[in-house]
Amino acid sequence: MKEIDINWSEEIRKFIEAKSREYRKKKALEEINAMLSNLSGAEKGTAEKYVREDRDSN
């Protein structure tokens, strides 16, 4: 390692920070998915109805 001109402590710090960010993102997505799984879905045609109402209001 001494023969290679690399700041190893900096490289290790960057690696640990990247892994930490990756872990936090994964946990956040898991929490969001858990919240979304508890929501009921919209009835079929709801989006179409809202788009039509918006277009007709102008």
C-alpha cells in the first residue's frame, strides 16, 4: 500500500460515507413502501375523472 500514491484514509472515508448514504436511502425507501402499502388504492377511472374536470373548468 505504501508503494501506491493513494490517500488510503481518504478513500476509506469516502467508501464508508457512500455505504452510509446507500443504507439511509434503502431504509427510507422501505419506510415509504411500508406507508404506501397501508393506503387504499383509488377507484378505476379516478385520474381520468380529475383530468376531465380540470380540462372542462378552463
